[in-house]
Amino acid sequence: MLPIEWHPYNVGRQALRHHHSQGDALRLPFTKPSYPEAYEKETTDMDMKFRFLGGADMVGRMGMTMEAKGSTFLVEYGLSPTKPPEFPLPAPKVDYVFLTHAHLDHSGMLPQVCGTNDCKLFTAPLSAEIGELMMKDTLKIAKAEDYVQPYTDIDIKKTMDSVVPMRFGDTITLNNIDISMIDAGHIPGAAMFEFEKDVRTLYTGDIHTEAQKLVKGAKPRDCTNLFIEGTYGGRYHPSRRETEKNFMDKIREVIERGGKVLIPCFAVGRTQEIMVLLKNLGYDMWVDGMGRKVTNLFLRYDEYLREPGVLRSARKRFNEVTNGYTRNEAKKGEIIVTTGGMLDGGPILGYLKTIKDDPKSAILLVGYQAEDTNGRMLLEQGCVSIDDEICKIECEVQKYDFSAHADHGQIVSFIERCDPDNVIIMHSDNRDLFLPDLSDYNVILPETGKEFHLEV
């Protein structure tokens, strides 16, 4: 590691701009003269206590504390975007926070911690900026729907002011533990965190080991303790190439019969993945919703993209909805890519009103549809709720697997190539399905709220 002195650029919004402009990777033991004791505590007993605040045995509201003598780390702190949202257990006072990526189930509750603790938030600058969009949107929805507001605008500002930006390959040292940030291959900016002192502990967050349009796949790391997501326990993805072909063929079929194609997408990752896939079709294509802002952030931090030029090209091929007039023009188009991905809010509802009675048109679902969402209702019952009215959908509905998570086989292969002693499976409601394939490892299935110990 190449030590650098602490300076104001290392923390907060100014750090995001400065860090983005620098070509060299960050290497800092992170010492701050005003309170050096926070960074120089000696930790001789490296038996560490772990506790999941959420997300251990379910997909959603991730959060985990790591406690050793003198300090507490918090790895992620998210919410489940249900109606109303579901929150993790309350977080204790923490010293350092680590965010793998900006999806709400990993980032959505950070302001509740960073807004009230004097702590530092380590993450990729791209994840920090997208996280800010997501946090503000969470607060906006809470106010509109009369949900509990878990934090304030001031808390969001304090969260952004606490950010210490890192790049892939960067290493910091806190309490004599070296902490590195590694590419997770999930969405642009998504990271794994590696904690190393006596042994190496890898926390994956969400990962995909297969290359996608936007990012390369995650690479295994030799480690002793492996905390790994298991979202797709017992499930396998179809061939991505075959899925893409079927998806494109369906789009052509729908447009050739005189229909429109409506593609509900998550703003972060899926919108841009679909835009890149469709960029050479030559149809009248539109993009609406928060995905437009996220695309701009992806291109601002293009070092996290597999091929930045491809996304730039895709953005040029799509018309952007920026106001009421362009939204009306988009309704005349042939392909509309828009938030929200589960059909519960955002511009999607207006477009549904336009095409719901047209059997020539199609709604092509490209993301997970959670229980109690319009998307799940559409798949199971053929109807959606619009303005508190249940509406029958007459157009064609198809679902395609464009998941950004590794499937069962890919997770098992990743574990085998990391060759850990201990495997801790999280972010899954089907963890038991991994056990027959992991008989050579000490597998830990943590429970939310219950402590366990590992040597680090």
C-alpha cells in the first residue's frame, strides 16, 4: 500500500468528484489528525462477532455487523421495497460502513445510520451517487403513500458527506485489518469486500459470475471465510444467448403485427442492459423514468462499464422522455423501456393505461416480480391495479430471465474455486438447497439477530 495523507478530498461529495478525476487507485491507511485514535486502535484478539440485522434467510433488507475490540463495522443496510417497506433490525452505533452497491435492499436504510453516527461510508463513487437517487426516491414514496419515513433529507445529506470513495483494487487499513474492494460483476460499481488480517474473509454482496452487456463476471478469491449470496438457490438460468434471441424475436413479432412493446425495468442496471441489447433494432424506441439519470451516472463513471462506448451508442438510439409532451410522443412509439420494474409506480402505469386493451401489444417482463406487486398479479391473474382499480390486461404478457445474480450452479462453482473453510450463505430463502453440493465445507446458515463468531 502507498500511504497518502488525509485531506478534505477523501470524504464526502467533494471526494466523489475528486476521486473520479484521478487516474491512480486509492491506497490509504486512513489516518485523520483530528481523531487518530479512531483509526489506530490495536486489536490483538481477532475473533470477530458477526450479526445479521436482516437478509440472512431472505432476499431483501440486508445488513450485517462485524464487531471486534474497539470498533463496529456495518456491511450494508437496506430495506425491502414492499408496500409498506420492511426494515432491518435497528443498527447499533457503528464506526465504519461498507456498501456493496446501490440497490435498495442493500443501501436503502443507510441514512438512518450515517445520519446519526459519526462514521465513514466506504463504497464506489458510482454506488454512492446512485444510492442518493434511491434514498431520495424512498423518502418521496414514503411521503406520498403515508408510510413511515425512516430518515430525513438531512440524514441523506449527512450520508453523502460521510462517503469515502474507493475503486476496485483499492485497499484501506482499519484496526489492523486490510480491507479491499473487488468487482462483483452484478451491476456497474457493485463490489465485494475482502477483510484480511490473520485470515482472509470475503463478503460478496450480490454477484454474477457470467459476463453481461454492462459488466464482466466476478472472479473467485482464495479465502478462509466466504459470505456469499444465495438468491437463486435451487434455480438455474437458461442460456443468456437463447434468452436474448427469444426476447428480440418476440419484439419483432409484436411490432410486425402492429403492436407496441412495453418493457418495465428496474432503473439501476436492467434499464441499461436492455437498452444495449436493443440498440441496433432500428425501431422508434423511448426510455422513461429514473433509468435515464442512472444511465448518465454510468457514463460519468464509465470505468465501471465493460464497454462504455456501447452504452453511449445505445443512449443515442433511444429518445428520452423529459416532459409531458415527450411522454405523449413516447406512447406513439414502438418500444418503451420504463420504470418501475414491478409495475407499482413510476411512468409505467401511464403506459399501461395506453396499451392494456390492445391484444396486438405486449408487456415483456425482464426482472423479478415480488409478491404483492402489480407485476406478480399480472403474471398470476392477468390484471393490474391502476388508480385503485383492478384492470384486466388484454395484451400479451411474457417474462424473460435477465437476472444479474449467479444461479445455483454458478454459486457452487464460485465457492469451490474460492476454497474456503467456512461458507456463510445469506440473501436467500432457499439456503438448504445448497447443502447437498457443499458437503466438503463448514456451512453456516445464520439467523437474523443471532450472533456467531469467526476468526479473521
